Amino acid sequence: MTKIIEQSCEHLKFSTKLRVRYAETDQMGYCYYGNYASYFEVARVEALREKGISYRELEESGILLPVTHFEIRYFQPALYDDLLEIQTTITQLKGVRISFNYQTWNEDGTLLNEASTQLVFVNAKTQKPMAIPANILQQLNQ
């Protein structure tokens, strides 16, 4: 479940909760580090959905959003069955780019990691970057 926890013209902040599944852990019982890219995708998709923007509908309308940059810094591991809260903030809506920052917290309130992604709006037919559609900007700024 995702909910908006803060909103301003400059930053939109959302919260998504996910539970670490057994299959997502390594031999040490830690959540495997590579899973976080998928967790952030869930958080990003749900944040946009909260603002009325569906990835499926974007793609059906000929708009793609590939990730062009991903960066993460780990502080503590998540463990099997931990309920994680991923706070997602939209930090940039400019030109052809949309950027997100993430913070992952466990149930004890411990910050596990911080990350960022940058995505580019791409025209599916031409495979070239395109300006952020006006209707998307409007939905995000409502």
C-alpha cells in the first residue's frame, strides 16, 4: 500500500511498504542487495499510481520510462520477514527527466539504505527522449 506522506510544488513524497520474502534472502539471512532495484521499482510505480499515472497506460500510449541512472548506499541489512517502508520522493521533473530518491526503513525505524534513480521519458516509436507530457506534469503538480 502506498500513501502520499508529503506534497509540495518542488517535492512529492510517498510511502510504500514491502515485506522481505524468504526467496529474497542470501545464505546470511540478509535481503540480497540486488533486490532493492526491484523494491524501488515497486515504490516508484505505486507513487505514480497514487497521482493517477499508470505505467501500463503510459506504455500503451507510446511513452517509455527507462532508468538511466541508479545509485544506492547501504547502511544496514534487511532480514527475512522484515516489513520495510520505502519513502519515495520525486526530486526532479525537468525537460525529459524525472528523478526519484528513496529511503528504506525497517520496523524499528532504522535507515537501511538511501538510493536514487533517474528516468527519461522516451517516445516508443522513435526511441528518442521526449519532453515530459503536459498532462503528466499537471497530474504530478496537483
